[in-house]
Amino acid sequence: MNVRTWTIAIALAGAVGLASFGCDFVFSYKSITAPVGTWGEVGIRVYKTHANCTLPSPYAYDITTAGVQILGETPWVEVERNVIEKWVLLSLGEVGDGYLKISKTCAKEGYEEGVLPIQVTAPTTDGVWSQAWNGTYPFEIPPGYTLASVAGDAGVSGDVLSVGGDSFALPSVPPALVGRTLPVRLFYVTRGGEPFPLLIVGEGLFWRYDPLLTAEG
């Protein structure tokens, strides 16, 4: 899980091999199919085809997602001449079709993109989704924090989640909760006198905030 490779798919279940999308962008997987709640690292390489790049920065690439979260990422590094690479830690957050996309717009070739297709499947009975849905938080809590949880029908207004009569400010809103009410379980801790959400789990949903606790704490 911690070993990075461009030839063997080991970080996420169901991922295979190496694939190139267009002439510029390469991912460490051809595609990913795995249950909601799965997480692991994905590599992105950019092969620069022009000697004089017209981007405002050699790393001016946009990385976007659907159905998944980026929990962390490495800086871009030059692994060989005109080849840069970074790794992102992905968490599969919502059941359905998703993607990891890298794109650029430059003066020489205009808009170009590479897309890694991601199929997020239903949770397994022995996975982290089921564990969390049944009331057990599946990750470690940093020292000094006390875990709590609340369950019930949830809805969002702006970036505020209401569940079980309580309100929680969310660092990001899961798309599955936009414009609808969904039964969820929310795990949280108290930080600075305010509740800090760690994980929202619901039907087809596994949305994490725990990396932000230590990053911002």
C-alpha cells in the first residue's frame, strides 16, 4: 500500500497496469474499480513534448475529481528531462462513475486533458464503510481528541450539515448531500471548543475530513 509503482497495481483494489491518455499525461492505472471507502495512491506523470513550454509555470496543471476525494498529494518533481511526476492519495467517496482528471491550457496546443476512469462500487460487508455505518470509526484518532458520533437524517445548507439536531460546519460538502436529505452517521471530535467532522457515511457515501484535523490542528 505504501509502495509506489508504475508497473504493478497494488494501491487500490481492481486497478490495473499503466495507461497513457494522449501524448502528455500518464497515470499509474488504466482504470480503477473498487468499493466505496477504498483509498490509496495514484501516480500522475506529465511528458512535456515542447522544448519551450508556454505555461506560466512548469507545474500549471489543473487536477479535478468526481466521486473521489484527494486526501493529500506530493509536490511535482522532475523524474527525468521533461518528465514531471506527482502522487495523490485518493479516497473513493461516492458510489457511481467518477474520475481523476489532469488538464492544461497552453498557447501552443490549447486545452488538453488526461482522464483516469474510476468506478466506485457498493460497499462490502467487511469493509470500512460497513464498519463505520455500524458505529465503529475505522481510523486512528490523534492523541488528545475524544471521538463522538451522531446519526440521523442529514441535510446541508451552504456548508453547514444538520443531523440529529446538531449542526456542523463542513470543510467541503459531499455532492451526494446537495439538495437532498440522506440518513448518515457523522463521526467528529471537538477542537478549540467547536465540533470538527472526521467522516460522513451514508448510502453510497464515505466522505473523509480526518487528514484536515492534523493538517490544520
